[in-house]
Amino acid sequence: MRKASRLFEIIQILRLARQPVTAAQIAAQLEVTPRSIYRDIAELQAMRVPVEGGRGIGYILRPGFTLPPLMLTVEETEAIVLSLALLERTGDTGLRQAAKQVNRKIAAAVPPPLAATFSANALHAWGSVAPAPEAVDLTTVRQAIRDEQTLQLDYRDEFGRLTERTIRPIALIYYSQTANIVAWCELRQAIRNFRADRVEHCDAGPQFFRGEGDGLRRLWMDGWQSNAKVGQV
């Protein structure tokens, strides 16, 4: 068992106990030596977790100490840390800022042994960072997806041709180089992908397609699955 997990389990054991628990009893439950438990108790006390007692007497958790409702395992915590790090590689400046805020909020909400995972700098997402698109704010796109509101684009295709499009955005795909806006295109009357770095202007449209987003996403996913089956033949 990892140390952070063990510290968390010790807190849980003491929190549920109705009388002092000895280091030997805790060690038996966690399958470690009593010496390890003594060190862990000292570390918890250094973190200001209100553990009282001593060797030969047993340990209790001072009344009034409660764990926050957000309870995570070490692996779950590490998954969040790495996921937030991956957001730093996208070209979405709004999500990058949100990732930093989420990191701080969760670190403040979880017990000290888990909070240390957020500041340890032990997990990193390496690789190229996508540049933020110059002419479209991906925050606006995400808002339009949530609100099921149309967008009006000036879009230049792969051949350099500029067209005006009214789209119903339904999803965003983040690649290492750019983001793709998945949308129903009013001009083509079909689902189309629009590279964010080829958008030259973007405004929220005056119309909404409320109640249609899920159906359009199913249409998009059905097309994906059909293409995958053709590729397997």
C-alpha cells in the first residue's frame, strides 16, 4: 500500500473507532509493522490532523474532526492531476485557467495526505502544446454547445476558399495541433468538422437549436461507427 493511501486509511480507522486503537491493531489491519504506524501517526500530527495518544495507550481522533465529502483514492487523485496537466496542452485558454482553479479547489477539499499529490510535481503530461486559435475563442464555442446556440463563421477550407457558415456546434475534439469543432452545417446540410485554426471570424448566432443537440451527436457517432465498420471489412 502506498504511503498516502496508508495515511488516509489510518484516518478512516481512527475516525470510525469508539475507543483508542493501538499501533499494533492498525498495523494488523494495514499489513505493515507497528513501527511504520508510529511514523505515520507522527506525520499526520505534523500535518495538524488531530490525532492524540501514544505508544502503549493507543490513538484517537479528536472529536469534531471531519473528512470532506470529496473522498478519493490515491490513484483517483493521480488521475485528476494528470488529466488537469493534459489540459495545459490544449489551445483552449479558458480550460487551461479552469484546470488551475480546479487543482487549487480539490487540493483544499481533500485530506492533507492526498492534497500533497497536487503539489508534488511528480506527474507530467509531456509533448507539444497546441497554440490558441487566433480568430475564435473556444470558450464561446463551448458555451454555444451547452446553450445549443448557432455560430456564424468565416471559414477557410484546406484549399484556401473562404465561405460563410452557420453551424450548430455539438462537440469539440482536441488534437495536438488544433481543435476541431463538430457541427451541423446549414450550408452542407450535414455534420462537418471545422478546424479552429482555419476560422477567420466567429460570432454567436441569433438562433438556438435547443433539444436537438443529443440527436445530432447520435447522428455524428453513428457515422463514426459506420466508418469504423467499413474500415474493418
